[in-house]
Amino acid sequence: MAFVAMVCAVTTVLFALLYQRERARRKGQGLLGAWPIPVMPLPQLSPVFATGPYGPTREAEVSFIGRGPLVVPGGTSDGEAWILAVLATKASRCFEFGTCTGKTAYLWARNAPAQAQVVTLTLAPEQAAAYARGASDTDEDTKFALAESAFTEFLYSGTPEAARITQVYGDSKTFDESPYVAWADLVFVDGSHAESYVESDSAKAMRIVRPGGLVVWHDYAGPSHAPGVFTALNRLAQRVPLHRVDGTTFVVWRAPVV
């Protein structure tokens, strides 16, 4: 009888832990406490996301292509892609780390003001040997980074929007950002999720963004999802005020106006 009671007690504890872990995951928290980066409601990011009685207003209407239930390489969720597209409507210069399929660049060019410029950086397939893995980077991060750098044609290829997109090839660690310092209204960091790359790309992104501009990072989703992103951004948050956008895996930072 005592053995049965012990088994029941252990089972109850295990179910409680599993429930707490799932609840924490859904709420964007770690099992032992909140993630270090505080949450920001989406309307706080920009007034354009303020909702009316029917949800988002017409001010947040954009030209859009989602992925629905389809499995596609890399990429943002439909909600995240919509947010990026809406942000582009107020951005004249956009810079992206990590082109992948080219969807973000396409959505930016499709929705940005008429004279907007989009620059997107990726490692070309033939440049795979230039990938500079750091000591703390994992095999999995390296594999995914190279897999998402295998494209030679992009979603924007052959479209009118391609004329507003500058495709840059090279390893982001050796990329010289000096021509773009304080250049961009909007910067998206979604290249390699390896810790050393997130650190390098973040430093460059924060130089590329203009005063008052916005840097957005993707895949801050806990230590088991993309640990390199989680670790690097938690460390960065000790120095600058980062926020994660509620309901997304985005982390954002607005450059101070001097």
C-alpha cells in the first residue's frame, strides 16, 4: 500500500512539473522564473498596432504572403511576418541579417514607402567554408545556418520589388558595416542562431540603426529553442534595454535619440 501511495505521489509531482513547464512555455517563462527580458505589448511597439473594436485597424493593412500550415525553410510565423511588414510601412531604409528565402526582404520592399531601400545579407552557398564557427557554437546551429544559406533565388526574384532590394553576400562576421552606420530605420537580425554570430550581428545591427530606429531579433523562445539567441540576448539585455514583443519570439531595441 505504501508503495502504491509513493508511486501515486511521484506521478502527481511529474504531471505537475510537466503542466508547469508547458504553462511556462506558453507564457514565455522559464520553469524556475521569468525570462530575463521583459515583455512589451505589441501596441507599445508602435501606435500603428493599436486595436479597434474589430481588432487591428486599416492602418495596419499590408500586402502580405503567409505560410499558413505549410512547412517552409526558416522564416517567421505569419503573425511575425505581418508585424515586420507593418513596420516597413514607416521605414525608408531597412537592413536584414539573414536572407534565407527572401520573404522578409520581399514584404519590406512591397510595403515600404515608394523610395525605400532594402539591404539583405546572407552567406552564399559557395561561401560555406567562410562560416566562422565560435567556440560556444553548436553543431546544430552550424547545420541550420548553412542550410538557410543555400538559396540562389529568392521570393523577391523576378518581381518589381527586386529593384529596391540590394542582395549582399558574405559572412556577417566579416561584413563591413561602416558604410551603413546610422543608416537604417529598421534592422532585422535573423541570421545564424549560433551564440557567437548573434553577438556579432547584434553589435553591427546596433551600429547600423539610426537614432530612433528599431532593431528586431527573431527566435528568442527560451533556452531549449535557440539557446545561442537566448544566451546572447540575455547578456546584451544587461547593457541595453531590450524588450520581447508579447505573443511573438521577437526582441526589440529602439536606438536612443541623441
